Amino acid sequence: MLELKIMNSKGVEILKISNKAKLITSIVGKVLTAMILAGSLLGAIIFLEYRPVYEVSYGGENLGYIGSKKNLQKNIDNYLKYGDSENVGYVILKEKPEYTFKFAKKDVETKDEQVYAYIKDKCDVYYKVYAVQSNDEEVCRVETLAMAQEIVDKANEEQKKFTKKATLTISEAYEKEVETSTDIELAVADIIAPVKKLNAEITKVYNTPAAATVVSKEILDAMREDNRELHFSIPVQTYVITSRYGWRRNGTEFHTGIDYAAAIGTPIYASEDGIVTCAQWKGNYGYLVKIQHTGGFETYYAHNSRFAVNVGDEVKKGDLIAYMGSTGRSTGPHVHFEIRYNGSHFNPEDVL
């Protein structure tokens, strides 16, 4: 048996290969080379005739082939996270699609878009809407928070002239079928209608129609000619002065009285003895009480929430005449108090 010895530079044997081993090594090398060539040939044939695809199934139903699992799953994940419109609240997919890797002939049709559309259709989509409630009862649903806020703002502006007001709130709601309102004015009207009805009943209770009760001219003339000394008092017991008599800061509007602010429902009292000549709605004054005093003096109590007197009532200084509100042209609960002499207003602080 022949042997091949390999020595290093110092004459030490480092490898010994027999002829038989050399033969085996040669055969193995040739086999591996043949296998690589065969694999390459098979790969070339597959590349020319076939392509990699994914077979997709959902809920046990075969949906067909797709070209890219990565793209399909990315689209599904984005849809589950964001939906396909701004008012989508959340999306639920009850099952996950299943993927099977395969080689298919190149003429086999892939259905990436159809498969994605099918899976989207299987999702439960919940849309976020905004519910406007009046006294905890839902009035309407709208698609945007801005629209809901506009309805509330307009309704609150309309409510300023009423004694009783609705409490308006906005809350988020989620629904699968979107049925929302786009008519802001109609929504405001639906809020104001029951408010008007409620306040009409209050007016019946607290207001006597002017035609039914009127203070006679003789009485008023006699009071104007009575020159007894008057000592006016502030018409509320607890208050904060929010606006004084005189030009407002903008320099374009003159304030004809003093504003005393407190909570809605705060009692308002007669500033002096007199006779009630007005207890009704008066435009920007809202619900207004006017009292005629002796010597040509008259006091105004505006923006009330309700009355405690009627036209023609004789009142004494300190008698309850109304309750504080924010009716008419008002930015918050207060009583606008005026003192007039022969019809002309002057600074109440000059005589209080």
C-alpha cells in the first residue's frame, strides 16, 4: 500500500494520506460537485417555471394566493390600528389569517388586493361620534367634536334669555352604523324647544300680564310729588362688584348701573319702599323688576332668574322681589342695579 507523507521544514511528519483515502476523498468531492450542479439546475428550472407565493386562509376558508405576506400583514395591521377614516374609533378582527408558503407556477394569479378587501370586510369597525346631551338626554350625534361644541355654544347663547336652562354636555360614543346629524340649527332648535316650554310655564307662575295689572297714573304722580327722604340700600346681601357705573374699558359703551355678582338663585331685595311697575322680560335686561319710589326715583333690577313679585305690589325696603339669574344680555349670574331720577340714570354709589 502506497502512502504519501508530508513533512514540515524540520523533517517532522505532519500528514500521511494513503492512496485509498485519496480515492475516497476524490469520489466525495465529485459527488458533492454533482449535487451542487444538480441543485443549481433544479433551482434554475424552478426559477424559470415557478415563483414563491403564500396561500392565505381565514376562518378555514381558502382565499387564494398572495405575492407578499409582509405587505398584506402590514396593511392589515395599519387598518386595525387606524381604520380608513378619521372618525374610526377602533377595529376588531376576530381571527388571524393563516399563511402557507408554496411554489406556484408563474401563471398562477395572486389576489393580494382581493384578499385584503375580504379580511377588511370581516372586521368589526366602531366609529367614534360625539353625542350632545341636554339634561342627560341625548339630542343628537355628530361626527366631530368641533360640530358638537358649536351646537352647545349656540344653544347656550339662545338660553341666556331664559330663567331655566338646560345643562348641555358632550360625550364620546362608539357605534358600528354611523347615523349622525349635519344640521346644526335643527339640533339647537331641538334643545331650545323644551327650554322654551319650561320657561313659558315659569312665566305663567311668576308674571302677571301688564294688561291685567297696571299701576295707575294718579298713584305714580302722587309718589313723584312725595319728597320724603330716601335711603337706598344694596339689593343683595353677599356679592362681588363686577362692573361699576360709567364708561366700560373699551370706551364705546356706557354702563348705566352697577353689577353685583353672586350665585344663581341668590335673593334680591327692594332697595327702598315703593310700588312694582314692571316684572317681565325686557330685551337685554332679561327678566326685569322696576320699582317706583317717591320723589321721582325708580330702581331697576335686571337679569333675574325668576320673580317674587307682580306688577302693582307694594314693597318695603328689604322685601324679597326676585332671584338672581343670567337672563338677557349677560355673561354670568348677577343683578344689574340702576337708580333713575325722573327717567335719567346716575351713579347709584352717590346715594347708597
